[in-house]
Amino acid sequence: MTKCNFPTEWTKQDAVLLAFPHKDTDWAYDLKGALTPFVRIASSIAYNQPVIIVCDNAEATKELFCDVRNITFVELPTNDTWARDFGPITVYVDGKRKFLDFKFNAWGDKFESALDNAVTEQLVKKGYLYGDYEKIDFVLEGGSIESDGKGTLLTTSKCLLNINRNPGLKKEQIEEFLKEKLCLKHILWLDYGELEGDDTDAHIDTLARFVDEETIAYVACDAPKDSHYDELKRMEEQLKSFRTIDGKPYRLVPLPLPSPKYKDGNRLPATYANFLITNHSVLLPVYEDEKDKEVTELFKELFPKREIIPINCLKLIEQGGSLHCVTMQIPKYQQDFCNE
């Protein structure tokens, strides 16, 4: 009998994938400024584990780093930099990884995405990603789903049920398809919560994240005058009603909402929920905000065995995403059940 598993982010990783800004991306207006957080993120990960960087010019990109050990540079054309959403979604089948290459349509055809949509296939063909591979004609982004590793998926109805993703499919059909492809037993649909300035139609990785099998960290707002207040309170109440696969209530950990950040009069989607778990550390997005220190200390409690590395992500949110959005973890080739 085939055994299948959709691993957690804290499952042992072989590498982390990023796609760097270049002159033909939306970062062209301040390419030097945009590259700074990408280099910082890649360097922080490469200190302990391999990094794969998709870029337009490998030699020029190498020159941005003081140390390129543990970093592989791959020249591929891209439209943009959101590797979380066009990178591979990985499952384990009988203990061996399989890359699922879902269709990426730039969050409902909001932007051009043909080049991004081809990245995963090219990485597999060129041998940079090794494992079984399946191309799937179904729109799904990595930032829209969270796994507990035990068969539960956490997602949002505003994204996965949006008509701009897979029109014509009902909720029941989407559930059945995801359960089959991602080896799921249970899907938790979050119906509330969305950040201003977010192009993704409420990706779960901007709102609520698994910290472990029984803990969810979520964005909370305690300022009644904030435009997010009502929605996030509804989200909080719904999270309280969620149960684990064993029927237990989750341990819920509120993450404060950073103070409002703006560019050209538009509010930006700053969120501490957009963190990345790696083998030895947690990369935490910070925003030169008075709450940064408080959240850093909280994450030290949530992840006592991992180093907490704050990364200034003020530049990233100018284009609607943050740290988790520009990274995609590649789990180990063979599932390590001792680390699950």
C-alpha cells in the first residue's frame, strides 16, 4: 500500500530556493535596494544549509556575496521573485520526495507569470531538483497552504475558493482534489482575515502558521480603529473552533500586527507571520517597528532549539510580500521519520 505525506516546513531540508530581482522585475525602480534583503536572507540560510538562487546573471549575482559556499546559482528567466508561489510543492510517496508543479497564474492573472510558471520544470530538467515530478493543471500557490505533517491542511477560502484560481470547481471538488494530491485527511478553511496591500487574496502564510503539530501562531489586532480589527477578530474566533486531527483545540499564539507601513499613500502588508523555518534557524521578518523586539523574544520561546534571525523586510513589503513569500524549502530527498 502506497504511503503518502505532505511534510511540514520544519521537516529536514536539503535546500531553500529563492529567485532574485533583476531589471525586468517590478523591483527595477530600486534594484540595489531590493537585492539587499534577498542577499541577507540567502546568506543567513547558507550559513547552515544549501541555497539555490534563480537569477538572470550568475556571475553578477555571485559578486553580491562575501561568501558563496553552500549557494548554487541557476540562470533562468523569471517574471518576478515570489518563489514560494511558483516553486515546487513537495510530498513524500513511500518515503521519497515528489515535486508537484502546480499551475501559477500570478494570484488570479493579476500579473504576467509565464516565465515563473516554468521555473520548477526547468530546475528539474536541469538536475538542480532531484526527485519524482508531476505537472498539474490546477492553480495552487505554496503561500496558500500550511501542513502539520499529519494530514491536516490549513488554508483560506478567500484564496483557494476564489473564482480567479480554479473557476468551475466547487469547494467539495477542490477538497477532494487536494486530499488526493497532497495526501490529506483534513482541511481547515479559514474564512476571515486579509491584509491591505496583499495581492494574494489572503494567503495563509500572511495570517496563520503552524509552529508545531498543535500550535498555530496567528496575526492579531488589538486596535479597534485599525482597518484590520474586525476581520482579524473574526479570524481569531474561528481559529479557536479549529481542532487537530485528534480532536484537540490548538494552542493559539497571537502575533501583534506591526504599526501601519505606507508607500505612496498605500498601506503595505507587514506581518510577522511570514517567517521561514530552516534546519537550524527561523528567519523572522521585521520592519523597523517598535514591536520587532517583542516578537523576536516571543519567537525565541516558540522555537527554543533554533536560532532566531531577524531580517529587515521593509523593502520586500513594497511589492506586497515578505520573507516567506520569496523562499521555498526543498525537503530532503528521503523522508527522515526520526525528524518528523
